[in-house]
Amino acid sequence: MSVQTESAPTVLLVDDEEYVLESLRRLLELDRFRCIAASSADRAMAELTTRDVDVMVTDLSMPGEDGLSLLRKARELRPQLPVIVLTGVGTVQSAVAAMKQGAVDFLQKPVDPEALVLLLRRAVEHGKLVDEVRSLRALAGDRVRPQAMIGDSAPMNALRRAIAAVAATEARVLIRGESGTGKELIAHAIHAQSRRSRKPFVRVNCAAIPESLFESEMFGHKKGAFTGAVTDRDGRFAEAHGGTLVLDEVGTLASVAQAKLLRVLESGEFAPVGEPRLHRCDVRVISITNEDLAERVRSGTFREDLYFRLNVVPIVAPALRDRLEDLPQLVSHCLERLSNRDGIPQKRISRGALEVLASYDWPGNVRELFHAVERAALLVPGEEIYAEEILPVVESGMLRIPRPQSSLGPEPKLDEESDLRLRERTQSLEKQLILEALRRCGGRKREACALLGIAASNFAYYAKKHQIADGAAS
């Protein structure tokens, strides 16, 4: 059974052996990739001309038109498409030729599943960065610049002062904050204002690195160091030399990976897998997390010494609910960006619609707000978005639970004495829904979050907000 989401990256798999295609498809769909299979170069080109593809994986040795020919044609049609080639024993020379013609990487058969998934994630991430750079250049006249930090509230002004202060130093930074608060944007801003701004900015998603490949991914490896290592490869520390290395979701690192990272931070040296010689690294490390690492240290799941190494200067990304005065600027910025991206006339938003948006707490923060505004801009007709129009559009993506009418009885009618204040009524209903979900799930928080349609990582925020104790549902 495939496990996919609407945002799953699409992979075009090309191989003349059906069993290879089927095994790769099953493997990748379990890792949340959407797969298109093609048994020949001609079929692959037909798919590329009619389908949106994020990355292509192709065998080199195929009857008829081979993988090298397909690579050339694919790059003529889609110059930015990342391509990974698969090679059998004895065809490494052909794989090197493919790299020279634009393939981003290659793997030797039989394919190591973890290595393939890691390469695909890197290729998809690279493709997104290329698209983002292209878009920025189009909007800024070929001047690539970091995305603006929107808002003049006290929390945002304090954040800007903190960024300016730490950017002038070489201190390590730990950026904390809820999902959707712009933590990576803060890391970009620190790098852009630092002495390293003209050097590489390398981001690593720690959650996407299998434990067995951590050393290879971070420190690189030498040819022949392990099965499938058919060439030398630099790791992320080498890629970021002289610049900034961002460790996103650093709290997800396993204990062994934590120990290896600590050694590099303490000594400034690392050894690629398969090479005894140590390499010096000149890298500034910025870490990002939405977890409470101090609590993780207390529970014994995160190393205390690593925590202190990373948390030299802590910066907290403010939640949107703590800077709602920035909401008009954020909405205007979002509408302008949508207009530039999609080429549609920029819409206006009424004061009443802004008041509706301000009545929510936005647990998904600015990211959730932007998605809501985008839905409204696309679905609401006319040049201006009004309160009565934005309310159902926003709530279509908010917290909601389908429930039988019999569970709570008929909807209560409001009398003349009822409290009609939107925020208070919304907060009360939200708490009732959470308590009901906990009751139905026997107090199991993760299952309750799934029923509510919210991320499990956001439960602590709701529990604190509504003063819901652990035993509330028992």
C-alpha cells in the first residue's frame, strides 16, 4: 500500500527491467514519494513532456536508446531537472560521463535503499532551491537577496536587533520556535549580515538523514569506503567551508550522531569515511529546532554537552499570536507575492476580514496564515476580500472535527443574552473539541491530534492555552 500526500515529490523511474521498476516503486512510495514508471527512454520522454516531475532516476544500460542519451534529451527539455543514474558493475566510467553531462549523482546496483532515498531528498531539495533562486532573480532583477522579514511589532524589532548583534560575531546560534515562525529565514538573515555572507550557506535537514549514513552525509567518504561508494564525495561540512552550516531539526539526531557531531564542534576536525587523515573545517554552525531541547536534556534523550555547544546564543522566533499587529503587513505581503507569482491582479482585504484573521491563534503561525490567505485570494471572487467571504475559506483549513449530530445533540440556539464575542466563543469551542477528542481516544494525545487534524507537536501549545491537564480526558 502506498503512503503519499498531496505534496509528495514525484520521481520518474526509468529501467527496462520490470521487477526493478516495481521494487523501486514500492520502496519509494513507502518513503512518501510519488512514482511514475517508464520502461524505455522514449516512454520516459513522453512522461516528461506531459507530467510534472521533481527528479528522474534512470538506468544507464538499456536496450535501444540508453541512459546517457535520455539524460541529454531530458536536460534539453528540462534543464533544471535533477537526474540520478543507476549503473551496474563495470560501467562506472559511463556513470562518470553522465555526471559530466549534468547528472547530480549516481548509485551502483544493487541499490542501497537508504542511499537512494537520501540522494532523492537531496536532489528534490536542490531542485527547489534552484527554482527559488530563479524566482528571486526574476522578481529582483537578477539580484538574489534574502526574503524580507515582515512586521514592525516589538517582538520583530527585538528579533532584528538580536540578529544584527549575533551576525557580527562567530558565535553558534540555536534558533527555537514553533512550526511556521520562519526559523530558517532567521538563519538566512544571520548569514547575510555576517562576514561569511559571500561564502556557502548549506542547510541540512537532520530528520532526513538515516543514522547509518550520517557520517557519509556530514563528513563525506572516500571511494571504496563502503558498498556503493564508487567515487569520492564531500560531506556537508566540506561544502559549507568558510560559510554557514544550518542544522535543521537538530533535535531528531540519534545519540550516536549526536556524539559524532559533538567531536567536530569540539575539535574543528573531521575525517571522511574511509580516510584516516583529519580535515580542518571553518564553519559557523546554526541549529534550528521546534523542540524543547532543555527538556530533552533533562529526559536523557539529548546530550547535555552538545546542547551547550549549540546553544551559545539562543534566539526565539516569535509566534504569530504574539505579534498580531503585524498581521496587516503580512497579509499585504502575501497578496503581493501571489500576484507576482501567478500574474493575477493583486486583491485588497477589508478591515473586517483582517479582524476575522486576528481572531485566530494560528498554531501554524505565518506559514498557516499565508496558506489561508492564498486560499482566499484564489477562491474569493472580486477585487476585495470581505469578512463574510474569508471566514468559511479560512476555516476550511483550520481545526475541525466531523462528528455525528447525536454525540452533542442539536446545535444550541443563541438567545439575546448569549456572548457573541468571536474570540471568546471560538476559544470555548476549541477547548470543547480538544477535550472531546481526548475522551474518544482514551486520553491518548497522538491519536487525539490525528482526530483533530493538528500536528502532535502542537498539542502542548493547546494544552497550555486551555489549561488542559494530562488527566483531563480520563
